[in-house]
Amino acid sequence: MAKAKKAKRVKGKNPNVAPKKRVDWSKAPKEFLVSIRELPWNEILDAIEKKTGVRPSRRSAYYAFHKARISLPYHKENRPVNEKKEMENGELIPAKPRNKKKNGISEEEKKILEILAQEPLGLPMQLLAEKTGVGKREIVKKIQKLKTLLDEKGFFLSVNESKKTVNVARKGFENIEPKIIEIKVSPEEYIKCGANVGVFAGPFYGSEGYRDGLIELNAYVQKVHAVHFLSLLGLVDGRDLEEQAKVRAGSRSKNKEYQYWENLFISQIARELSFCLPKIKKPDGSLVKTYISTSPKVDKNIGEGIALLLSELRNEDIVYFGSKNNHPLIVKYIGDEGKTLLPITIQKSYLPAQYASTKIQGQHRKLLKIHKASDILVFGGYGVFVHKPAVGEKSRPYIGLPTLHAISEQETRNDSESEIGTRTIKWRPDGNYTVTSSDFKWLLRQERDLIKAPPSANETQKKIISVLKERATFIGVLADRLGVSRDEIKKTIEELGYFRAGIVYDKTSRLFDFSNEWFQKKIRYTWPENFAEEAIVSLACLHALATYPADGRILTDCKFLLDRVPNYILETRATALVIAGDLIQGSKVHNLHLRGEVFQGLGLTVQERVSAYLVGQMMIRPFRVWFAEFMQDKKPESLTKETLIAAFERCLVTLGFCAGNHDLWQTGDAVRALWTFQQDLVWFLMQEISKTLQTYSLSMDFLTLAAFLSLKIIRDWPDGQIRYRTPAGIAVKIVHPHTARTETASIPPEKLLSQHSLAQYVISGNWHTAFDMQQSDEFMGLRHIVTNPTVLLRTFFEDNKMKRTDFGVNVSWLRSYQGRIYETESGFWGDKITDEYTRENNARMEEILHEIGEDIFSSKYGKKAVEEVKAPQ
């Protein structure tokens, strides 16, 4: 039997299917097409089939109308008429149709959305009906239609039938209210000690790094410091929120509905922030004001809109302060005129910088040239703890702020700009101020440890949560660690979901982990209530007997060291006095004694003796006051040696010091640097303590005193060993690097923190400039470093190098818990020098030389009498 011939297959055609007939468009002239153009599409296709005998596809029919240059409207019932356009025959051409597209909304519904975005929560139905011009029944129908669409876009719409009101909120924010935190001090105490200003930056609400817990912790810390107002620099991550707005609103291109959805999104973010930001109540019952400044670069326009709406929702305590860095805030309760604080946000993009202060210093210089100088400039958005005071070198101080959200690797372009926390500026009535730095980064690193299993969880569920607290993990790892099957683990995790444990499964990475929303909304951080607080007063570069060659005036400020520094120790109840090198002027390397830079050309021994006298006076004056307090209710005969030694420990500050380059010049002649200083200081303290004991009919043998003082005077060296720990166990390092000053202020501190990685507090000197910064460490908590200014009025060396010097001392409080620093408070204090001070300072030095027996001014004092010691008969 012959095989049937196989049909020849033509490429692109199926031989088993009859070819479609083509429309003969010559049978449908233009006049015919014009006559049917108003009909619905099905009727148009029916008319063409009847005319030509072939039913065209909708696409080919549309092309025929287009080729004939005939505008083709949509369905007749839904199109308004545009009277401005006319056909050639004088008939009106209908405008573009306004039918609802997929997910589209009508004009009335757009109006409802616009009103919901602008009005507060609990909008009355009556008011909504009046504003839209729609009846009450019709309004209810429109709202019910919007409810489904709002649900798809992540919003929750509810109608209160009893109150006849309507509410719109993002899902998860339906029933929340702002927390109220009260400052519990008396109104008199609240204002008598100056003014406290809380400054913080970048909570970045709406981004992945946002944490409700950090916002609440910040409010709690500021409440503890009794702030008078708050300054918030940077509110949201504008780039992130703009992406979220696009996702919720749909495509931006040619979509007039986008603006309505974006406005609704902005209003909801502002309302949520009004709930999330706690209110802080002052002792008089009023609320602490929060002044918000936004960044055009970081917050963008959407952030500005949110901040503006937020200030309207919380007008009793939130003020939007703009984004242009040109309006200072007035700080009251300091003198007659108060102080001015300028909050500064990022205005443009910067190249990555290796060091923490690089970008801030550049913006600081620019602002001082553009705007009227404020008393202090605060920079937000850089994620750093830095502080440069204005005590000589700079005309205006600046402070860099950490951020207040969990930082991702993607947004961190510089590892030094990665600090998380808050700061408080505390002004004293005398104008001096301190800056408090509270570290939240260490708490954020430990946030997984704060996750707890639900009370009703079984043993397997508790073990799963315990494993996931370590890190995100695979189901196989869970099965191996727990010794149960994978099916059992899946079932157990599903059951945990009913307890809202926040465990999610990522199908891409196949990892089980806690959801980011869990960390954002559920985690609350714990701040210790009872810190071990210790104050340390530090200084550097005494340069004893340094003089200015032009007129021979003494440069070491004797009055400041003998009067002000002991008062600072008493006021702060400091536990230690630290001197970071250069206790003497020295002579050898630069022949300073020949160049007129050493008073009367006196030698190194006299310089060290003068330095010992100055340091001894700074130590013994607070001792006398505190020992008098100790003896108020004591009977001398009841005090044992052990009791007195314990009292000495509390009443005499510990001295820590190191040798500077000026001190070490003499080692080239085989002379031990600062040996005379240490021996003279011990002898001076033994004498003065004995005299103080005699006033209370007490005594102590010199051997016991010498042994005690050997433990209270600690010399440090530039190696990695820790030689001094505070009573609370904080590791302190004292160094005096032999390097030149750098233009970028944070370079030496950052290098020193890196070099001395075991130290929690590094005290340095040498550059005659003041600066302090903090860095959070994974194991030690907050680390603190200070570069001390000098106590010289000026130097001949810096004058010739076109440099200016800072003057004063640093006072730092370390607040620690279980040996870990959570918070530091640091300030640089010093009095301004008057022109008439030179003669007084020289006279003071002459008195000191007389006191230590170096009588070179016999015409004024004569030789100091030497006490005759008679041998026993």
C-alpha cells in the first residue's frame, strides 16, 4: 500500500490549519470607518465583518483606523467631551477616556485619599462628606471600595461606626500612642546648674536599620541628663523611603494617582513617627522641645515633607527647623545672653575619608566663612564621636554626632564613621561645658541575646530559639544541634509562629532567622541605672620655667595650676590627676637655656623641682579639704593605722604621668628623666600629709607613708602594658608621642587607639591642642581618648611655625558597669588670660623658687632659713 504523501511544511505555518482570510479594507472606506468609530469595540468588529465578510482582529482594526488618520475613542459612556478639538467636518472630538484602569480610582476616591492624607486621625464622616461634596451613603460605599485597594498597598482603613469616624494607618500601626517620660528633678535644680541640650542624628525611620528600642533608649538617656531641649539632625533615609513610596504608589510615569498615594504614604510615616518619638515632660509639666533639621542629601524632599507634617501633628513639642544650616538655636540659663548652637546637616556628597574628622573639619571651615559664627557647631550624619573645643586654636568648637540606627556595610563608606549612640551638651553657669557620649553600638551588637522564648514554649522550641540567637542557620544545622528530624523542626517552627516569635525562612538563602521587623519593633535595650562613675583630671606640657625670649616672661601659668586645677579636682571629686609628659622645659636638644627660653637659664634639676612643687600643690590642696570632711565626726584616738591609710586612699588623688620628649632629652647624658621630680614629689607629699595629721593630733611613720605613696604615684611607658587601672577596673594608658601636629585632628587619636588596643581610656599630650573622641569596641564597650592642650600661655616655637595653641585641662567622667564603659563626659576647662597677667605670673614663679629653696632673688627674699637639726644629747 502506497504511503500518503506527507504535506510539505512551510516554515512558520501549520499545514493542518486552514489559513485565515484577510480583510479587504478597500470595502471599508474612510467614511464608513468614521460612521462606526463611536461604537463599542465588539459592535465595530461586527460592522466591519458585515461590510467586508471577514471579522478582523482588534489589533488590525485599530491599525486600519490609525492608517486612515481617524481618532478612535474608548467606550462612549465613560468619556467627557473636549470642546477645544474639532473634526474637519465640525463635529466635536471626544477627549481621552477616563475609565478606571486596573487598580485605578475615580475622581471622588482621589479626593477622599487627598483628605485622608491631610487630616488627623479620627476624621468625622460628616466632614469628609462635606469636603468631597458626596452624600453620606455614597461616602460609605466609596470608603468600602478604597478599603480593598488600601489593603493591597499596605494600609489599614477602619470605620468607627459608633463615633462615625474613619482612620487610615499603615499595617501594624493601628493602635499605638507616644510614650511620656518625666524628668524627675525639682524645678529649681533643673535650671540652676546651667543648660543641657540633647543632640542626636539619623534614626532613619522606615529603613531596615531603624529600631524602636534605640529611639526609646535615647529618650531615657536624655531624661536622665535633664535636657532643656533636643536637636535632631536627620530624620529618615530619603532614598529608601522614596523607593518604598514608588512600590506602594505604582509607576511614576504618566500616573496622576501617584501623587495621592505618595502624599498618603508621607502622612502615614509622619503619624507613625509622632507615635514612636517619646514625649519628655519637664518638671513644670511642659514638654521638652525637639528641633528637627533635615539634610537635602540624606533626607531628601520626602524627608522634609515628613518633618514638616510631623511638626504639625506634634506642634506642642516638635519644631521643624529647616535644612539650610543657617538658623542657630538659643540656649538659655547661661549668663545674661545665653549661647547659640548651630545644628548642621550634610548638604552635598563628599569623597570617602579615612579619618573621622576630615569631612567635619572641611564643612566647619566653610560655614565659618559663610555664616555668622555660633558659639558651638553640631554636625549630624557622619556617625562619629568627635569634639574639638575652642580654647585657643579654633575660634568656634565643633561636635560630631553618632547615628541612631543599625548601620549596614552598604551605607558605611568609612569604618571610622560607624558609631551609634547619642550626645548631650552640658553648659555650666560659668560658660564652660562638657559633652556626654552614650554608646549604643555595643548594645546593638548584643541585641540577639535579648530575644527570649515565649513562656509557653516547649523544650524543643526553646532550643531552636537558643540556636537562632547565635546566628541565622540552616535546617540541617538545627537538626544536628537538636538531634531531631527536619520535619519535626519545621512543625515546631510553625507552632512558634502562633506565638509571634518572629522566625522567618528565606527561600533564597535557605536560612532560618528572626525577621528584621522583630528587631525593629520588639527589642528593647537595657541601660544600667547604677554606674560606677569616676572623674579624672588630666593635663600635659607644663614646661616648668619656660619663658618667652622677647621679654623673659614666664609662660607656665602658675596661678591656673595652683588655684583653678585643685578646685576642678574638688568640684568633680576626681580620683586621679594625670600629666601626659613634658613636665619640664628641658634644654639640651635645642639649647633652650642659651636661647632665652628657660627662666634665668636654670638647670634641669631646678626645673624638675619646680614641676614637683606645682604637681604636689595640685594634689595636697584637695587632700586637706577631703581629710577635714573625713575627720568631722571622728575621734583621733579611735583611728587605727589601717583606717588612716584607707582615708588617705580616698582623700589623695592618684597621680599618673609619663615622660615627654622635653623630659627625655637629658637621657642622652645618662641622666634618668624625671627622677628628681618623682623623689621631690614624694618628699613634699610626706611632709604635707604629716603636717595635716599634726593638726588633728595624729601621726604616721614615714616608712608607711612612703610605701603608700609609691602606690599612688604611677609612671607609665609607651609600651602596650597597662600600669594604671581605676578603682572600677578601667584600663588607662598615658602616652606622649614624639610626632608633629597634623591638620586632620583625629589622626593621632585614631592611631593611638589602634596602637594601645588594651586601653579603655588613653590620655595623651605633645601637640598643644585639645581634642577628644570615642570609639565603640566589640569587647570593651566605649573607648575614650583625649589629647590634652598645654598650660603655657603661648610658645616661641609655635609662633614661628604659624601655629596656635590650646590652653587648659581636660575633665572626663567614665561611667562604667561591670568594667565596661557605657558613657563618658568630657570637657576642656581653662580661664582666659588677661594682658596684665604677665607680671603676676612672674612674681608667682619667684615665690615658688623661694619655697623650694632655689633663692636666686636674694634682694627680695634673702636666703631661706635652714632649720637646724640638733643631735640628741
